[in-house]
Amino acid sequence: MRTSNIAIRVGAPALLVAALIAAGATSAQATTQAAPKPPGGTVQVVVSGLDNPRGLTFGTGGQLLIAEAGHGGTLPLGGGPEGDQYGGLTGKLGVWANGVLTHPITGLFSAADQSGTAAEGLVSVDAQGRWVTGQIALNTSPIPAVPPGNPIVDAARAQLGRTIVIDSKTGTWSPIAATGDADYAWTAAHKDLVPDQFPDANPNSVITVGNTRYVADAGANILAKVDKYGSVSTVAFMGVPAGSVTDSVSTCVAKAPDGSFYVTELLGGTYAPGGARVWQVWPNGTARVKWTGFSTIQGCGFDGSGNFYVTEFEVHGLGTDPSGALVKISPTGQRTTYGTGQLFFPSGFAFRGGSAYVSNWSIMPATGGPNGVSGQVVRINVGE
């Protein structure tokens, strides 16, 4: 789907957030806390004051790693469907452990509106031992042809769309693939698939399987594969029924117990609730729709018992209101919903010890969006 930011494709969420808060919704203060496990089904804030928090993963020692997309900056990037955007070096990797939030990596490229809302930057992380794979959104095609020397523009050229590897011991990182640019090139060669929107690319989720990475691209509507040499290829394209008003917008990928991948959608061809689907994709490219009837999925993942989870960004359809949810799907397809009335613009998902961790208010900056709302991670006791 064309447009740079998944979260604000059809309107300004800041207005929706302000309206919700005026109606009585509340947000925790910008603090972290080491809290006991909440009762079954309840939602408990474990860390707040986050800067557009997106993807989550657990690292060695139980640390929660948080992809914080930042809050843009001061460099005007021009207008777009969502309004004027501003670039900066405010993206970062958050690490929450023992009730303390630290940022071992800072200064990553970030783009957002002037309020810092709905940023694009580091959007996904996946830990495998010492090494953490990260995914930075978008691609380099929109960057103007200006001489090098501006640190923000240079960072955009070096980072946008990159799949990166982070050394958790040293706090350093390096790019391994220009995934966004490769996906953009693939869509340019397959413009017939989505003639009104291709070429486009916006990598949104990454997982690691051995020495291979798999990336769900919300702009290209594909599952991409990054091999150990950094070569990028397309595994599968997620299409929509003929006559659909929008494309699928592939938002998340998770590895299933049977060796396949589950790929989720934001839209599935419609802005209305219930249009998003979950695809099952095999490494050889075979793909089928596994489940239907979801609304604006952003995050996903499995627990140790084979239950699958999705975060629904806006349960009433994209561009309606911030109300979100976490949905648990058993291996037999039975669904249980958590977080009604307590999740707003939820995005990333991670599971540990019978609890789901979800990035909440995921398009809000650490400095506070409308009425002081900032990004959070919440914990929900879901069992297994």
C-alpha cells in the first residue's frame, strides 16, 4: 500500500487519540516498573514513556527488547498523504530489564509528523542468542538527490529499508541487506499485481530462522527472504480478491510449529473491520489463507503451546478510533479476545511465562502525544 506509515494510512490518529482521551481514556505516566504478574486476562503497564514502540522480542536473560521508531526530527521531508513529515536521528533500541529501561542503541533515522506521532524507523526486532535482527522501515526511493553531508539525509540513505544485525554485547549494529530497496525493485518488475500503487515497499516485521531472515513487507505485500549472504528474494505475494478497494498490507511474520510461516495483514482488501486475514506460507512459496475475520492486524506470534496471537490495531476498522485488542487463536481455531477497552493502537507482540507483552499506544512519542499520552508496553496474563 502506498504511503510511508502503516499506522496513519487514512487519517490523523492524533485527533482520534485526543477524542478518546476526552471521552475518559487514561494513560500511565512515563515511568517503568517491575510489577507482579497480573490476574488472568488483565492488562498491566510494565513500561511507558516509550518513543513510538513497535516490535518486541525477548533476549538472553529475559530482557525485553523494544523497537522504538523515534519521533522524527527537525529536517522537513515534504508533504504526503499524512501531511508534512520531518526527519531526525531519534530512533532507538530499548531494553527493559528488572524494571529499568535503557537504550544501548540510539541515533537511528526516524521520520514523523511535527508532533512526533506515528513515526517510521526501527520497527521490528528478533533475538537469537547474542545477535538481534532489526528491521528499519521504508526504502530509499523517495530520498532526494542532494549532495552528501547532511547527517540526517545520509542516515536515511544508509538505513531506510535495511535489515540490520545488532550485537547485544557491544551495542553495535551493521546492515546486512537493503531489503526495502530489493522489495521496491520487485514491485517495479511486478507492477501489474497492484497497478495503482506499485512500485512500493515498507518492510514491517522480521524473524530469524538459523542464518536466514524473513521479512513481511507492508508496502510490497510480500514475504521476503534474506539469506546469510544478504541476498533478498520474494517467497510469496499476498493478493486480494478482484475489485478490492485496497491491497493486503502484510504486517507481521511468525514461524509456526509445523515449519510454515504465518503472515498477517492490516487490511486484506478493505478498510472495514473483519477484512484482515492470516496467511500460511511454506518456505517453498506455497501460500493459502489460514484464517479470516480480523481487523487491522499489526503484531503476531506464538506461545509455547502452539497458540497464535495477533494484535488488532483498530478493531472497528482503520481510521475509526484507537480501540485495539489482542486475539488468541488456538491450534483448532478457537478465538479469545483480550484487552478490550485497555488496548489502544496496539502493535508489537512477544510471549514469555504465560504472559503476552504488547506495545500499546504504539504511534505515540516518548514526549507525549495529544494530552500527554506516550508509548507503552503492557503485559496480559493469557496462560497457554
